[in-house]
Amino acid sequence: MFISSCKKLRIMKGSEARGLSSGASHT
């Protein structure tokens, strides 16, 4: 349960970091 949340957070963080550079103009 906790690991799943951690994994999700990690993926979300990675997506956000990537989106900031590539999806900044998309927002």
C-alpha cells in the first residue's frame, strides 16, 4: 500500500519534472 503510493508519487514527480520542460507551453 505505502510502496504503491510512493511509486505513484515518484512517477507523478517524474512526469511533472518532464512536463515542466516539455509540457510548459502545453499548459
